[in-house]
Amino acid sequence: MKFRVVIEQDEDGKFIASCPTLPGCVSDGNTRDEALANIKDAMEGYLASLQKSGDPIPSPITEEIIDVNLGQIEGAA
């Protein structure tokens, strides 16, 4: 299964990774790669816990990427 992960850098330079589909599933790392590895482990543990307790596995989020041309937006500089 594929899930969307959001990675943001905090004010201390640490990378925070979260999975919106899995509420409370958050991890961090000193680099993007470390944060990605850590969130993957956290997600696997989260999903294993859901499975063990018989709770449903959430469906992955589907999304689209939209390319916006700023030159066509009224008032854009």
C-alpha cells in the first residue's frame, strides 16, 4: 500500500514526517532520508497494531498535482 507522507523542516532544522491518513503517526530525523526511514517504520508499526486489534486499515489518500501558471492569475506580479 502507498500512503502520502508530509515532510516539513522545523525551526531547529530537524525534519518532521507525518502520514495524514494515519492520525498521530509522526516521526522525525536529522535528514530527509532519516525522517523518511523513521516514518516508514512508524507507519508499519501503526498498521500492524491496527491489524492486530482487528481495526480497519485506512485507504490510502489519492491526490492529483495541479500545475498553476502564475502569469495567468489576475494581479500576479
